[in-house]
Amino acid sequence: MTAADDSGSGGWSDSESRQDADSAGTVGRDRLRADRVGPESSADTAVAVEGLSKRFGSGPDATTAVDGVSLTVDRGAIVGLLGPNGAGKTTLVKSILGMVLPDEGTVRIDGIDARERPRAAYSRVDALLEGARNDYWRLTVRENLRYFATVSGVDPDSVAARHDRLLDRLDLSDHADVAVRDLSRGMKQKVSLASVLAGGADVVFLDEPTLGLDVESARTLQTELRRLAADEGLTVVLSSHNMDVVETVCDRVVIMSDGRIVADDAVDALLGGDDTHEVHVASADFDPPLLDDLRERLDLTVVPLEEGARIEATVDSDGLYALMAQLRTEDVTLDRVRTVEPDLEDVFVDVTAEGPQR
């Protein structure tokens, strides 16, 4: 996104932004807002990516950042985009937004081909990239919302009620007439989020939207995103290293590794794998043949303790009961059993360790 000349961190100038938008289809601040839903749009699909690839460099030193990625995002969905550093997720997002020109593949926003008609496609999109949006720091909070609505092609008076609601829900009402430069880092982040939502875009891309927010503010943001998706059909693609935020707010998660998608499913489905059961035993010693037998049949780890041991076994309920029965048969005294449900971080580590399937 474009940055204000008087922002705290610098950025593109307005003229540079317009030039880039005209030449490369960037989501520019001078974009013209087309009809909300064009004749080519699908009733259910907000974003459709097909065979997207991007390479940097040439010859043997070339690097493939995105490798034949295809995905769709339904209207009103909140999709989490995850991946380790260097996985290609930032290049993918910037390719979708037209900030990076892909070598291959197509991007359609509301059914509109983004390369053939960038202005029409990107009039429906806004983004908060790389954890911050450089608002105009000399303007007040409310003036920023009105400004970004205006450059999106929306009469700010027509969305004044929306701005009041955003200010209220993001706890910015008491600071509405305060210059952004006088706010704390967390408050500035909330202004950035509010200005992204100020123009009523159909699709928003949010990179680390909770960066700098306290716990209460992060929860408020999550609630507001869910409300906007449910009540107004807002489509959100959210990238964050905060797995709790992604797990809480997203309907679906896409995980990338080495430029490819390695997992793409509903959050509940990704978390639906086998639980890890910790079986604590009081017996000081194990019969070695018993341990060998258990290791052959089960995915387990034995952790010696000062008294007894802890067995960490990844099994379903039937496997847990069988393990407990065998331990009793071998006169191994059970102390306690604890079930550890997998979280999104566990899933992320597992699927990225496996890498892309070629």
C-alpha cells in the first residue's frame, strides 16, 4: 500500500504509487472504485488463483519463490496464510495484489482478471502489509478514515456511520480527533486497521494485524473481523505468526513451504488428528523387551523421571486403552494419564517439516 510522505517510516510518494499502479497493477491509492460486483464475478468466490509462479533471478542462481500455486477464497471467508520465513507467502500475496508480476498463472478478483483489468479488480481490495500501514500522521484519526475512503472512490459522508462504528469497536472514539503522530504504537496499529476497512473493500489482506496490540485490543480486532465477515460478507486473507489469532479467527488455513501449498483445510479438520496422551507410570524400571515391543507398535517417547517415567504416545482412544491394558498386564503401575490436544502450532511444525509433495 502507499505510504504518506509525512509518516514516521517513510515510503513511496503519491506520484510513485500512481506510476506503479498504472504500470504494474498495484493496489494504488488513486484507484477508481468499480461496481461492487461485476458481470464476470462468481457468487461464491472472491479470489481465485490458478497456477501462480514467480521466480527471481535467472540461470542456475534463479530462485523459485512461488511454485504453481492454485487456491480459491470464498466470499465472506477468513483464511489464514501461514509458512516459515522464505516459504513464499509474502511473494504470493504481493503477486495476487499486483505488486509483484508473476511469471505464470492468473489472478481473478470477483471474477475479474487482475492482469487484464487491474483497476476494476483492485478497486475491490485493500491491504495492510508487513505489519503496518503508513497513515498520514499529521491528520487526525477520523481524517485518515475519511481520506482513505475518498481515495478508494467512496464518498466519506456516505460511510460516516461505518467509520463511527469502526472507531467505537476498535476503542478509537476518544481519540478520533487526535493526530495519529500523538498516539501510541498500538493505537497507530488500530488506526491502520480502521483505515483499511474505512472504504468498505470486499477483500482485505492483513499481514500481522495484531502486531503491537495488547491482548484486549487483539481480541477486539478478532471479534470485529468475524462480525464484518458474517454481517457484511467481508473476505479476509490473514497472515500472522500468532497461531492463537489464526486458530481463533480463521475458518480455513493455507500453509506454504518452499513455494508450494502443503496444507489447505478447515481449522477444525487440521486440528482433528490424533491427540498425544501422556501416560505417567510409577514403576521405577521397565522391562527392556516391553519397551522394545511398545516402540515397535506405537509412536511413543519414554522420558525417565526421578521416580518412574512418562510415556508420551500419539494414539487414538483405542490405542490408549490397549497401551494401558498392556502396562497393567506387565505390572507397570499407572500414576495418571493426560490428553494433550494438538494445536495449530503442532500442525504447522508437522506439515512444514514434511515439505511440499512433488
